[in-house]
Amino acid sequence: MHKRGTRAQIDAAALAHNLRSGEIYLLTDEDRLTVGTGPDSHQPLARQGEGGDPWTWQRLQADVVNSTTNLAPVTGLSFIAAPDHSYIVEVFGAFQSAAATTGLAMALDIPSGTVLGHMTTVTTGTTVGVVEQIADNSTTNVTPATRVANQDTPLFARFHVVCGPAGGPVQLQFRSEVAASAITIRGGLTLLGFRAV
């Protein structure tokens, strides 16, 4: 049989050395269980939805192509940000370039607030290209090439989003370095993860 009481009542029982190790108590004011760890202590358990992995991950289901120098959505890789909340966003994946001389850029389009981040990929066999984002839906540069055309090339991006008073979609965007030269973000290989901080 479970014992029940408010947290204050269970804490008072602990002060009086009246708890039992391994006994389960219901904290009625918090709708959670706690377990006695000794006569004067207990350990509250996480409620459903608390604890565990704080990251939410999405996998791109199909290839997305952009042959322009304008940022365009990576359809299927977005989430809804709550007003006045901060998030860490990570992207792991692969892209293909129509030409070894064509690079890419990635950025986030946010509903309000600020964003700061970078994308990293290999531009030659031994050179890493980095693209930074310091403003909404824009980048300061683009990678100048990719190591080889029409083959999967790994990419990694990490962003910090501080959503302002207007919540809404946070959308991953990308563009080609060269007009009319396609960049393909690879479906099945590209993931976007986010977590509130």
C-alpha cells in the first residue's frame, strides 16, 4: 500500500525519521511518486515527459534541391519555437554538389529574436569550410567548393536560437554558391535536432 501526502508532509516525515527505504510515497500536490531512500530521505521520480533525452530529432525523408543563390527551405526540417525561449539546434547530414567548384551555405530562418551559429563541411580533401550565421535567415559567406561532385559529403551545423516575443517556425535553409548549379541536401542521411535551454 502506498502512502500519500503533500511534499511538505513527506518532508516532515523525513525530518522525524519516519520514512522507510524502498517504500513508495505519492506526492499529492505534485502528482509524482517519491521513493524512501532511508528513514530521513526520499528521491522524487520524474513525471511523464520529464527527464530522459532533452533532444528532439527529425530525419529528412527525401532529397531537397536548390539551384539558386537564394536561401530556400530544407522542407521537412523545422520546428515550432515558443516565445521567449532559447534553443540549441544541430544538423548532421550529407549534401551533393553538381560541381566540385560549387559550395553551399546553411542558415536558420526564425520567427523573432536572434540566432548565432555555423556550418562546417569539407571543401577539398584536407580543407574544412565554415559558414557563419549572425543574423536571421542570412549567412556571412558560403563555402567555395566541395571535395568532389555528385557524391555525398558530410556536413555539420550548430546554432543558438533566442526566440523573441513572437514564437513560430524555425526553418533550416540552404543555398548554392553558384546560380544554376544544384546543391542537394540528402534525404535519409540528414538529421536536425533541437532542445530548449
